[in-house]
Amino acid sequence: MFNAIQKRGKLLAVVAGLAGILAMTAMSSGAGARDGVAALVTSKVAVASHDGQVLATITIDNHGERTVYVPRVFLQEGEPEGNLFEVRDSSNGDPLDYIGMMVKRPPPTKKDFVAVKPHSKVSNTLDISNSYRFVSGRHAYQISLNAGYLTDLNKLEQQNAIEPAAAVMFAHVGQ
């Protein structure tokens, strides 16, 4: 009987140890983990729609302990130069067509990224009025940011997905 309890205790210890290893692996290989260091980077989108104009304000927060790098295109002025957002019709979930500027670029270089220091954020407002095929009349939409970041400018191919915030709903009266 004592041997059975002892074996059961060892088995529980092994299971607990494996669970701990799995938990540590999940934490270090989760979104934003590179080289064993997790950089928690999140995004938020706020939308203002008035007079036929849709302005999307992007905020990217670096909650981590190291500097990260986001594509400079998120911080440019005016209209986006590519499909940076996922915009959906709230009534049926269908994505809106991106009809805005598409700029052909060479592969990204270090100059195409902006540093975001630890525990800081960057923010920018883009006019997406002419970038998506908004339906005529008053409609409700959902928007989220398609974004990534780097933890090392020497590893441009290792882009991490930014943890997206929940899609934001907004109403817009299309022309």
C-alpha cells in the first residue's frame, strides 16, 4: 500500500513538472516571443466618422521590457499606403474591399521601421475614407489593425503579430 502511494506521488510530481514546462514553453513561445523574451505589444483602433470622412487612429503600445520596431507606414500622414486594416460590414461579417493606394516597395530595410521604447506607445491617425469600399447610406462596420513588429532590426524576416484589440464597431454614412 505504501509503495502504491509513493508511486502515485511520483506520478503526480512528474505530471506537475510537465505541466510547468508546458506553461513556461507557452509563455515564451506566445505572440511576440523571440529569443525567449516576450515583448507584449498591443494595438488599439479608434474611429471618428463624420461628414463622409472616416479617420482611424492607431495606437501601438509596447508593454515589454525591450524596444520593438513597427513599420513606419503606420505612422505616415494622410491615407494608408496599403491594406493596413480589416474592415467588415457588421450586419453580415463580410470584409470590405480595399480600394486605396497600393505602393510597390522593395523588401523592407531597417529604415522602414520606427522604434517604440519599452513601456511607451506610438499613435497616428489615418484617413481611410477612400481606402475601403464603404456602402452608400448609414451602415455599421467593424475595424481591426493588421500589424506586426520586430524585436531585432537585424532579423527583418522575423516579424511578430501585434496582439489585436477586439474589433471596434463604428457607424458611417457612405456617399
